[in-house]
Amino acid sequence: MGGIGSGRHWQFGADTTGDYRSIDIRWLKREGLLESGVSRRITWSRGGEVTGLINIQSESGRMILDYRHRDRGGEWQPERYPVYLDTTPCHMGGERHWFLCPARGCGRRVAILYGGAIFACRHCYRLAYPSQREKHWDRAVRRADRIRDKMGWPGGILEGGDWGKPKGMHWRTYQRLCKEHDELSDRATIGIMDHLNRLSGRFKNRRI
């Protein structure tokens, strides 16, 4: 019987870190969630809708992850297991916290875990960073989508801009983000159209 991280789901190689939900230990530290005895539910959302959730419980030297997972539309399966923690001293004093990757045979010291059937490091899932594989227009789309998520706007750049200011956001921040979103959307649209035109030209040349 295999341990955590064993199985067929360990054969990825074409995905990026942006395709996976993630848990960043630096964020957990800022939120006070590494203190022993603290328990909290973390959610992920896109376009204002919750897309995933996980319960975490901090204990001395480790963190318990509790959630449900399903593979390719199959039955939901409960997952509950510990992720052990480590610390290293900082040059200017204090200490830095790390996860020890729970995947079988790994144990790398990492700051971020990515969630598939289990939460593991990007090396185990063979994930590249988005910037390593994306074209310039892909990068613009990703940055524009990030702004849309922050605004709570639905859909992607083809849905158009300005669905209203989020409650509590300052007008100056809102106007700055709107301007940045529109510039990114224009850059992405031009890049995509240029790419499609080049592909179309290649196709025509092949048929001649």
C-alpha cells in the first residue's frame, strides 16, 4: 500500500504553478496560523465564487490538512494528514519557516505547497513557473485576470472591463487597477491577434 505521494497522479509535467491551488507558509505566518492550537478554514475563489476550501490545524512542529479531493470527476475522497514544519535562522535575526514536503520520498524544505490529490512541492508535481512557459500576451492575460479576481469581476478579459468598484476599496486604487487592467487587456488582445494571424499565414503557405 503506497504512502502519501505514491500513485499515478505523480506523472504530471505540462502544468504550471498557476494551475494549482497553493498554500504559502509565509502567508500563514503573517496570519498567525502557525501558532500551536490555531485552526482555520482557507478558501480559494475566482470571479467572486469559491472554488476550493481546506481546514488547517496547527500543532507543535506540524500542521494537519483536512479536505476533500476528487480525481477527474470521480467520487469525493476525504484527505487528512500532517505536514511537518522546519525553521532556519535569518541573517538579520529571527527565523524563517518552511514546510517539509509530505510527498513520499521527498521531504524538501519549501515555502509553498501545491494541491492535487495531496499538497506537495512543485518539484514533485514537476510544475514550471507560468513565466517559464507563457508568451508575452499570456502574461498580460494572467495579470489582467489577477486584477479581475481582486475586483470580484466575472469571467476573463473577453467579458470586458469595469463591473463596478468593490466595497471598501479606495477610489484611487480602483481607478489605478482599472487603468492597468485595460492596458493589459489591450496588450493581450493585440498579441493574440498577431499570433493567430501568423498561424493563419503558415497554414495558407502549407496549402499552396
